[in-house]
Amino acid sequence: MKISQKLALRYTRARINILSLAAPRKAAIKAFRLFCTPQQRVTKKGSAFFEKGEPLSFRYAGHSVRGRRWLPAELPRKRVLIAHGFESASRNFDAYIAALVEKGYEVVAFDAPAHGRSGGRRILLTDYVGVLRKIEQSYGPFHSYLGHSLGGLALGLFLENTPHNRVTRLVLIAPAVETIIAVDTFARRMQLSPQLVREMDDYVQETSGHHFDWFSLRRALHQVHATTLYLQDDEDRITPVKDAMLVRDDAHSNVKFIFTNGLGHRKIYKDAEVMGRIVAFL
């Protein structure tokens, strides 16, 4: 994060905490909106191969959602959807896209709201799931899904209410497991009081119909039947390995775990060996 962004964040933190003394609901709404706002956006072009993909777009919640589709030289055998993580973009997965197209698959990848080339200033999980549903309706059905971080959580929430079976393939790379953990981390960084966090939770329930703890990959996976490959690094500071261990302890017969060491949250999906195993699985 740049120095100017850090200063702006400190200023916003002070304003929210002062506002919470007089108007806790307004402060909670302001804090929640900040929680959903990416502090950086990937704007660089992708590889030459990435840019050759067919441009796709649609409107969602008043904003343009943009993506691309890549077709193999011959009739595609399978169709794959890629969902990136928070403060990332579809272009970061161009190596996967090229490898899957070479394998004979059709690949579709979009930038989530407020990310990459898509419009908007903030992203709600409900919107990410809604976007995935729109992509499925317009460009699916998909045989396989690949999600990193927030994209993995969004795919879990999407699939739990989407018809599929064990033939479906799902890859989760360092997925966000519990939204409430991300909220707690945000609250500590912003020095928010427990009362203000409860106000945020109440606001989310009123606007979405669910509390923070409902937005849980661990909960959703009980309704996901896809044959799943779950990859997690031991040194991930964004999505802690202990969260993955809890999912593993649930003993899903359709989920296989691969644990790596020293790759962290983002290097894990860029690692050549990891990518090879994922492409082979899909």
C-alpha cells in the first residue's frame, strides 16, 4: 500500500471511530463499505495470448462486468470458469488459461466488480455470486471451476445453489474460508470496537438476509458435491492454514487436499508444479 493510501486509511479510521460515538449505524455502514473496497486495482494488460481472447461484457448492479473467452483450435471437450481473488484480476491467470486451451478446453474468465477492467468501486460477496450466476447462464454450463482466495469462497457459495454433481471439477486455491475472520482482521486494523462490528453485522443481515458467519466456505462445502482439489500453503498470512485444517477435519469424501510450504497466498497459484497439478486435475 502506498504512503498516500496509508494516510488516507488512518484518516478514515479516525473519522469512523469518531462518528461511531454519535451515530453508530452510520459509522458501521461506512466501515462496511470500506471493508468491501479494494485499495488497489490490477490495470496492466495481460499476455499477448490473454489479450487475444474474445471480449465479453454484461451489466450487473449498474456496472459493466468485463471478461474474455478463449476457444481451442478444435471443438472444446470441457468448459472452465476462473474466479480471481480480492485485489486481483483475471489476467493474473493467463498461464492457466493458455495451458487449459492447449489441453482442448474452452476457458472463460471475468474481472469481478471493482476489479481489473470491470466497473464499480466495491465488491460484495452477494454481487460476486450473482455475477458468477450470470456468467453461468450466459456462457455456461461449465464442467470445471477454478477459484483463488475470495474467488474460491464465491464459487463455493455459488455452487451450493447450482445444480452439479461429482463429475463437476472444482479447484480451490488458498480460498477464503470464513468471512467473519476477514472482518475481525479488518476490525483490528481499523481499531473498531466490538459494538461497531456488531452494528456492521446487523447491517449486513438487514441488507443481504444473512449475518457475516453465513458467508462461510466451510458451511457451503457441505452442499457442494463437485470433485474438489483444495490447495493451501502453510505460510499463508491471508487465508490461514488453520482454517483449511478445519475444512479438512470435516472429512468431505469429494475433497482432496494439497499442502505446500513457503509459497504464501499468491505465489502458490503461480508455482509451476502447482499449476501442473491443477491443469492435470481439471
